[in-house]
Amino acid sequence: MPTPSQLHVRLAIVGGGPAGLMAAEVARAAGVEVDLFEAKGSVGRKFLIAGKGGLNLTHGEPRPAFDARYGERARELAAWLDDFDADALREWARGFGVETYVGTSGRVFPTDRKAAPLLRGWVRRLREDGVRFHVQHRWTGWTDDGALRLATQDGELHVHADATVLALGGGSWPELGSDGAWVQALQSRDVDVAPLVPSNCGFDIGWSEHFASRHAGAPLKPVVAHWHDASGQPHELQGECVVTQTGIEGSLVYALSAMLRDAIAKHGEVTLELDLAPGRELHRLRADLDRPRGGRSLTEHLRRQVGIEGVKTALLYEVLGKDAMQDTQRLSRTIKRLPLKLLRARPIAEAISSAGGVRLEALDPQTLMLRAIPGVFCAGEMLDWEAPTGGYLLTACYASGLRAARGAVAWLEARR
């Protein structure tokens, strides 16, 4: 077996997503020599793919409501955002000549809605500032003497780093590098890692073949979702979702995914109820359905009297069956509370993001340094927090990268 090559660096950053790139920027600005190692052939791949539909950079929601989007980790992430929040992110983008605007949903986008110009400008500036990029270098753990083990096209490389920032991503989108393969390496060093689970994901329902073959891909809008969380508390939210081959997904479902996933974990399944006619009271709905329909079919009667058509009508037949559809009392109740039994979340590889990861309790909160491995800092989606889509994910990745880099810089300065 060939002898591994050896390399000594001041600060090694492993992972070229937004958290890793921000860590590189902050550390280099402080005068620290930075080597960034990326498993794929280029950095920022998930950033680019996420920006294909228009890069959702952050969100215009004011704090502390913004902080609350991080759920159980709101307090910890609020401290990160104190250092680098949505306004700071927009100002940072402006430094590359990228202006942003707040859309009608509150989401913040570059004016050209493109990720590539921002990423190109960022990488170019990092290179000009002296950051050394090493692509196709996949981190596989540590050697017995504490060096980073990196698999490369030229064989194994052992990197002896004075400090390390790990920004390895979560477990979603493995083809872009976020495959969660780092979990075992950290657990072997006594780092407390929560299991990686899907977040911002769809759910399986188990449609009939007849329904799925005809309506997969159909949007459901507008609807109001009603559900109970793992503790039994009722909730509701209006939005849009999409029927899939196996169940449902889309922005409304993603916003609820953490609560739905946790309820399934606790109870084995969860029922999500959809109001297919928001804004129309039950008694009015019943009265409209009871009107004589003459020679019209029930499908046409639903369309004319209550505006229910297409996939919404098909959903009613899927849940009630043909005979029960004739009972206007039951039909009207179901239109207002269509029950969908969610069986499981879709696999983590299909999720927009993941939850779980390095527990924040395993880190020094001020520096994000691992308590079990001094000199090793963690940032980004590999940490145990989650947030809905809408720019919250990306903002926290940036903020954590900044905090980890500052921690690494202080660690190095203290050991000169």
C-alpha cells in the first residue's frame, strides 16, 4: 500500500458549502492561512442547485419572529444571528454587486434570482485573498495521531492541521456531497450525534393506483391544513401542496414536516386534515350542496356550487368512495376536513434538508468547538438544528460558519 502523502496547514476547512466558504472568508480576513477541502469537483453544488428556481438567500421576517423559525433551537441560533442576521447577509451580497429584494412571501432573492454569479464572485474573491482550494478531497476521519484523512485521486492524504472547521452538510442530497458519511467518524471520537432524519420533506400516504396515475403532480391550492403535534396540540396553516405518486409534498407540507415527522415517530402515523374550501363555512357549503342538481353529475355540481374540481374532487372520491359521496352532510364535512393518513416521511435523500447531527450540547456555544476534540469546530447543516424553507436554512449556515471561524481564529491566536 502506498505511503500516504503528508501536508501541514494552519487552518483546514472541510466542506465547500456556504458554511465552509463563510468560515474561509472570516478566517482569511483575520490573517489566518486557510486550506479548504471539498469532496466534489467544485464547491457550492447544493447552493447552485437550490438556486435554480431563484436563489432564496434569506427572509425579510423581522426578529425575534425570524429566530422562532428554528423551533427548539431558537435560543441558540438567535445568538448566531446576533453576529450575522438577514440584514447582514443582504449587505454581504451587496459587496459582490448583488442587490436583493423582498418578494410577496417575505423571501429575499437576488434581483436576477440567480445563484451562479454570487458563487463565482465569492470563490474568485476567496482565491484572490489566498484561500487554497483542494477539490476531490473526501474526508474519511482521523489518523491515530490526529491528522485528517482525505481520499484523493492520487491516494490518501494526511493533513496535519493546527485547527479544523468541519462544514460537512447534513444527510440530504447525497449526490451533491451531503450524505452524512461523517457521522461514524465523529461518533468514534465520542462526539454526541443525533440521528439524521429528513426535514422539509414529503410524506407517504399510499394512494390507490388509479388516483396516483392520474393526479401525481397536481397542485392543491389553496388549502388549510389542520393537525395535532406530538403532544396533541391542534394547529392550522393555509398554503399550497402537491400530490405525488406516493403522497404529498410542497411548501405547506415542508413547513409542517418537523411536527408531522415527530408525531409519526411517536404514534406510528399522523392524520393531516385539509380544508379544501377555505373561507366557506360548513353550513353554507352544506346548503349549496343540497341544492337540486337536475341532470348534472355530482362532479359538475361540486364545480358549480362550491368551486371544487379536478384533483380536489378526485381526493374526495379517494377518501370517501363513490357511495358516500352521495351523502351531502358527510361530503360537506369532508370538504372542510379531508383526512389524510401520513404513514412516513420520504427518504432523507429526497429531503430538502435534514435534522439531527452534532448536538449543540457537544459544542462550546461561543466558538462551536467540539468539547470532545479541542481545535475542531463544526458549522452548517451538520449541526442539530432545523428550519423551514424560506431562507432560514441558508442564513443559519452563514451565521454558524462565521461563528466557527471566529472560534478557530481565537484558538489559533491563543496558541501562538
